[in-house]
Amino acid sequence: MAFQNMIQDVLGTFAGMNRGLAASRINEAFTAIQDENIWNFQIINGGWLTPNILGSPNAQSQLISPGTISVVPFTNLITGDAIATAAWTATVPYPPLLTQMQIRIPTYSLYSIMALGNNGTVAYATILTGGSAQIPGTYVIPVLDPAIGAGGTVSITVNSDGTVTLPPVLLTAGSGYTTPYIVFAEGGTSATFSVTLIATLTIDRLWTEPQQINGNYLCYQAYYPAPPGFRRFWFISDFTNNAPIDFTSMSQADLAQEDPQRTIFSQPGFAVYFGPDTRQGSATYGQQLYELWRGPTSQLPYTFQCQCDWPLLQNPTDTLPYPLSEELVRQRAYEMCCLWKEGTKGDDMERGSGANWQFLAKAYHEEYVDRLKRIRIMDRNISDQYLTRAKRNMPFSNDGGMNNNHTASVGWFER
């Protein structure tokens, strides 16, 4: 039975209830049922792929990102130079997006990147097409803008064969640009160019470090999102190095003692809860974040299994996950509807008139409990999530666990 049919059933049973209220009661019932048990459909498999440090193949060292940054204390805007701008605006073939990464000065605090923008000045220009049969020579060309930007100039060299192969040289950066462009017409087929503005980063809080003027920086991903509806991990594994990731032993307070500057970089051995993602516009907004420590500096995959709530029903054709039945959810929703009806009785209603909503709520609850027992048996036949201690014949660096149907579990568990 689809969500729309369940709504119609509730509307036909309880007079005075509108469609939105019926949908809310059904989803409240669905949420309450998920709290009753650890269901097989709540077990989610996922993973993280740690990226390289931004620009690490071309950086001066492994722990320095390309270019330099400038930032003033008690502001939340970081400005990059032309080299940093190129790294920040480069197209990446897969996540993380720049707004999922963190930035810092080596040995100072981590700041999450909220947005990528620009300060209206020209960083550099690149060649789109080299043209042909142009008049050889060197030309100084203004950077134009249909809005108010002005003052930017570049030098363009045409080779003896009438083509442009050298990128334009920036002479003056100008200011106030929004959509800059270059018009170049020196005979034949003109070369075309793309103009990039100096990039800026908006960070998640005010900068409380010393002022930086063309200082070195480090940009990488330290915080990784758990799936939507996350409740807890069952395991996190580093399959590359055949090692479990400990997600229970350390807190942010522990990290503040062990590595307050976050200067220990290696293969991560711990996932430490950080908090919800509060970055507006983030692809993982609202999801829980975990900090991988020791800091990852190279691309490695990590696999996890966790418990997550099933998404609420939204679309008319949405259905419930197996083994939940529409009857089970409907009985729980009926109970909630009865309590709502009881709570909305008029103060002046004549005693004894109308249905006994408290009695009906109890009857629906008893029917629900009876159905729940049978559904639980069906679910445990699929995957029993009662966890027990695992016994090992040899020492291991971390406690482990397995469940009663002997599906593999890595790490330490508490129920």
C-alpha cells in the first residue's frame, strides 16, 4: 500500500482530520516503530574516500598547498593569490567539493570552508583558442566588463606564425569586476581568452589567528559525514591496510590533549565525533561529522556499516521497507489519532457524547503490539542484530564483535 492510500484510510476513519495531519500521524507512527527495534532496513553500508591534500602533487612539500593566502583577524574572508586561485577553482572529477574541505595555517586551527567567491580583481587569463593569421607582436589589452569593473590590463604576444601560444601576462589587476572578458582583434582569426578573478574563501567563523599576508596554508578534508538519519556505527574499516578504525575511544577533548595542533598526519586510526554539519549550502548540511585522526594526507577508501533511520514517507507512491506492513504502521497511527482526538475535545462537550477515544487508543495499541511481535520475528529471520563478544585466539589491536547470524563486524560494540 502506497503512502497516499494510507492517508486516505486514516481520513476515512477519523472525521475532522485533514490530509496534512493524517500524513504527519503516519510518519510519527513510522518513526516510533523505528525506535522500537534495530531493523534490518536501518543497516546501511557506506564509505569515505579521503582526498589528497589540495594541490599536493605540485606543492612545495606534502603538507603545503599551492600558493599563499591573506587574512585579517576577526574577519571570515580568506584571499588567495593567483596560484591558490587556480587550485581552488580547478574542476575536480569527484567529491569532495571545496566547501567540504577545511583550511588552516600549519600548526593553527582548522576552519571549514563555507563558500568560494572572488574579490573583483584579475588573477590571470588563459588561452581558449590561439587564433590564426594574426599580426605578430606584443599588445597591451584592457580587461573589459559589462558592469563597472575597470583598470585591468594584460600583455598578449602573437607569434611569428600568427598564433597565440603564451598565456597573457597580467600587468594590472583592476577592481570591481564581475564578468571580465578580453576582446582581441589583430588581423586574421583572433585568439580568445578566459579571465579568472582572485578567489576568496568564506570560512565558518571569524579568524582568530595572527594576520597573514601571503602566508603558507594547508587545505584538506578532516571531517567526514555520516549518512542522513545516522544513529551509530557498527564498524569502520581501513581495508587497504587491513585495520579497524576506532570510533568509540576518543572524543574532541581527548584530541585536544593528544594532538591540540592537529599536526600528526598518517593513516587514520580513529574516527572522532565532531558535530553536525552547519555549513549553509553544504552537500551534507545537517548530517553528523566525524574527524579522522591521525590526519589523512592521501587518497584512501574507508568502508563502514551503521544504523540509520529510514527516510520519512513523502511522495504519494512511497512504500514502507520490508518487513514493516501497512497494517502495523496504520494501527500505530490510529492510536496516535485517537490521542489527538481525545486532546482536542471541546471543553463544553456533553459528558458521555461521542466516541471513547482513550479506550480506542488502548485497543489500537494492543493490536499494534500483537502485530509488532510477528513483524519482529520476520525481521530477525533476515538479520538478527543482537551483538555478542567475539573470541579470538590471538591478540588484536582492537576489540571486535559479531552478531548472532555470524555476519562480519569489526570494532568494539556496546548495546
